[in-house]
Amino acid sequence: MFAPIGAGEGIRGDGRLALDQNEQDSQQLADGLRGRLISASKALFLSKGLAGTSVDAIVASARTSKREFYKHFADREAVFLEIVEHSLLDPDAQLVSIRNVMAEDLDGREDEAESLKTFLFKAARFLYGAHLEPQSLGLFRTAIEAAILHPEVSGAVYEARTRSFLEGYFKEQLQQPDFQYDDPYLTAIRFGHLATDGFRSMIAGAFLSEIQQAALAKQTAELFIDGHASQELRDSRTIATWEEMAQPLCVAAGDAPILEFSGDTRLGHAVWNKVLDVAWEQFSACGYAKASLNFIAQQADVPRNTLYRRFGSKENLFVASAGRVVDQAFGSPLTIGQSGGTARDVLIAVALQLLRRFHEPANLALHRLLFIESARKPEITGAIHAYLMRKNEKTLRPVFAWLTSNGLILDEFAAEAPWRFYILATFGSRFMFVQANDGSQQERLAKEAVDLFLFGCRRPKVR
């Protein structure tokens, strides 16, 4: 038999039970609606970006009203931030993931040096997969787009994305007597940029195979600990100076243009440069898809059919205008003072100039647009980024030829050394969200980039 209802309870006793049940039901409905709003928003952000997603579109997809939306979120930026927060593993969960795939027991089976190397190898593999996973990469592109409209939102997203178990790990490593670096948080970010190979995979859409990922992770771990410097360079008594080697004091940067044109040549270079400048203003303001060739032709005072005779397509005009931005940012020679000093001194001067060039507003806008458009036009964005890499490789070639010919950096790492140096000097994608415009701050960042590149985290005392 069923137990009788107590006297005076009615259906739910004194009414509190009924109220509690109603509150639970309401909460479940609210949670369900909130979940639908988040799911709908995420799908729209990944397909259309933040700028292309409206609250109207979100509520239509979630089958609810704007009134219900605003009960849960202040605006679309608020729901975007919540999506990012829930889409990224917190540092403790990241650390558990790393330890779960460790091949060796970090506490016993390996000596300390190999244990550190193994841990960083696994961390690099984890970071490459986590940051280049389609959903994570899609949200990152949306965050970059948000940087144009809402810097404060994109900054919060960047801070959430860069939260890492490695910050705490590097903080612990500073207790070791031979470990040196400026800041555990910034060191963790630098490691992440090297582990993900900088912009290359993200912008070109050409992701590494499992074998290539393992090779990248192995080199990242080894170089992050010990750097690129040979023993000769580590021995301060045998460091050759730039002026002793009688190298040119200016590093030439010439290169073939990003595209060769055989079309209309009756108009002078000044006219075509104006066309490219106007085109870039339009592409950077509107994006590739929404940029209007009619508007570009009108603003440049050149007939539309003349544009097509010259460039052949909208894609070619986009590539050519982006190439001009690269030429303006990175085309001029790097200068090294007459008393260039040691290899470290020379590299600090070079890193500081690369950092300042990367900070140019047009270059930051270019990199933001390359990230955004890489989801739709990876072959085009990849070609532009390859041109930027060629430009910088040629710019850096004399310095790195000097370093390698004098045995100052390790031969086995020499081929990729200029690219890794560029990643560290320009701080990966950080400056698209958080700029370093103070001169003294830039100098500190340049010195740390060089010391990490040359000596890794386990470095001699440097002045």
C-alpha cells in the first residue's frame, strides 16, 4: 500500500515542495533554452563570424524570442565569450590530458633532463592538436574578427585561449638554478607559438601529418630547453663580432613581386600603386567577399575593365594589394650599427626591427585578414603568407649565413632557424590582440626572444 499524505500537506504539504518543483522545472527549461541559444550562436559564429551574426539570427535559429535571449545574455559578445570559455580546457584539465598520454613516468623512470624534454614534447603535441582543431580554430578566427570591432572582447578571448598549464609548469622550473626567462606566462605563450609552427598551418590551411607533428614537437622541446646556439657561441671567449667578420652593415631585402602582370601598361606605376592602396583599404575594411571592384575602380579613378585587363580577377587584385602591404612593412633593409657587436647584439637589433615592423597598423590588419579569410580562401592566404616568409627569409639570410658559416648555431637546426627566429621576434599572434607600443617594453621583448632563440630556457648568464 502507498503511505497516506500527511495532514495539512495537500498535494505538496505546505506548498514549499510544490514551489521547489516549479523552480526546478523553470530552471531546467531555462537551462534548455540557454543551451539552445549557445548551440545556435556557436554554429552561426563558426559559419558567419561575429560581425555576420545578429541577435535576430541567433533567436531565429534557437526558435525563441529576443526577450528570452536578453534574459540570459547582455549581447552577442557575451554569448561569444561564454562559448569560448566552455570550448577551452582549463589549465588543470590540460595538465591531466598531458599526463594521461605521457610515455614515461615523469617522477621516476627518466632522469630530470629527459623528463623535462618528454613533458615538453607531449605538451607540444597536445597544443598543436588543441589549437588547430577545427572548432578551436574557427573560434580563434572569430576572435580575430572581433578584434576589429570589439578590442576588449577579443582581448578577453585571447587571454582565455592562452591560459595554459605551462604557465604554472614554467613557474616551477624557475626554481632550478640554471633556468632563466622573463615571465612564465609569456614563456608559455612563446612555447605555444613554436609548437603550432607560428601562422603557417593556420593561414595556409596545410596541416602537418602525424609524423611531421612529432618532428616539430621534438625540435620544439629540444630547442626550447637548449636553444640554437653552438658550444662556441655559448663560450663567451670565442664569440666573433659582426664587425670582425666584415659583413655588410645593411641587410638587403630585394625580392620579385608577389605577382607578375602582363596586362595594361599604359598607366604609370604611381597610378597602379594608388589602385593597390585603394584596393587594400577596401579589402581590409570589408573583407574579401564584400569588397567592391566598382568602388575600387571609382576611388582609384580607373575604369573597371582596365582593372580586369591588369589583374585578371578579384583574387589577383587581393593578392597584389596584400603583397604591397608586405613590401611596405618588410621590404626595406634591416640596419645593423657600425659597431654591431656580438651575435646576440646583432640579433637583438634585428629582432627589435622585426617587432616594430610587425606592429605597423597595415601589417596587423593584413595578418588579421589572412586569418579570417583562410577559412574560405586558404590557397590565396597561403600564397600571401608564403611571400611574406620569402621576403623575411631573404632579409635575414646574410645574418644567418654569418651565424652558420662561423659555427655559431647548430647545423641540424639551421634550415628552419630564420622562421623560428621570426616567430619569437614577432611573438606569434599575440600582437594582433595585445600590442607592445612602449619602446622599453619592445626592447625587453626583443632581448628575451633572442636569448630564448639562442640559449633556450637553460641559459648562461647574459648581460
